[in-house]
Amino acid sequence: MDEWLRDPLDEQQARQVLDILDDRYNSAATMLVSQLPVELWHENIQDPTIADAILDRVVHNAHRIVLNGESMRKLTAADSLSAEGLYGGASLRSDNEKGKK
């Protein structure tokens, strides 16, 4: 799930997530990607009991990868702009050759 807890979960949404996690628990991998620190996840799920159940399933046996640094979207956007010649660089796109559009 990308952008996990970008917006807080209401009770119905939290129950749906819990159902999905219950179905997958110990049988399939689940990946959550979030910009929100793990320490703030609980408070972004409205029902504390469901929040406990979800986090028990997510955190148990989890492998956490914490990334630091600039956003890859920002870095690749800068590379893309440079490659398209917007900063005076040569274009890497074959359709930008002379006479082609």
C-alpha cells in the first residue's frame, strides 16, 4: 500500500484494512510505504482497538527500511529536466533529434 496513512483512517476503512491484513497474515507479503513515521501511525487510525490490531499484524515479523535524504521524485525530476535540455543539456530522447517531433 503506497502512501499508507497519508490521510487518517475512519473506522470503516480501518476494519477493511484489518480484514485484508488478517487474510494475508503469515501467508503473503504485505508492503506499506509511508512518509508518516511509524510512531504516528496509531493516532491516524480513529478506533484505538482496531489500530492496535492492525499494528500488531503489521509490526510483528516486519522488516523496516527507513530512508533518509531527498525525495527520489525530486531527484529524478531534476535529472529529467536536464536531459530534456531545459538547463542547456542535450536531450536523451530520440524523438527530439533535428527535424523530428
